[in-house]
Amino acid sequence: MNETLPEMLKKYFWDCDFKELNMDQYAFFITERILNFGDTTSLKWLIDRTDKAFLKQVVEKSRNLDNKTRNYWEIMLYDNEPAY
């Protein structure tokens, strides 16, 4: 499908050719950037287009999330699960 990213996200990809970015090819990279730097609107856009399992995967495997961001998303994504 190669859905192009909305213009509101351009500010997070200052070092990239924004027109070439799409969620089909660069979902992990785009998700990292938005989790690290995104505002409420961009985070809502991301969450509407990804599932919780993918977000967890990015948080677990990313080398680019800063420690505070990783900790925040671990709390948000894992704390609401029952401890079996």
C-alpha cells in the first residue's frame, strides 16, 4: 500500500527524504522516531496504525530510544497486563 506519511510528521524526519518514507518499508524506524520525539497528535496517529505487539517489539529491540522514553513505554505497554 505504501501509505505516505502525513505532513504533520515531517518535523520528526529532518534528516530523511520525507517523501520516500512509508509505513510499509520503514515502520520500525518511523515508530522509533515518533515514540522518542512525537507529540500527542503524532502518537495518536501511530497508535491508530500499529498494534500493541509491534509497539512492544520496537520498545524491546530499539537501540535508538532514550532510557526515559523506553521506561515510559514499558510502563504504558506492560503495566496494564495481568501478571500470570
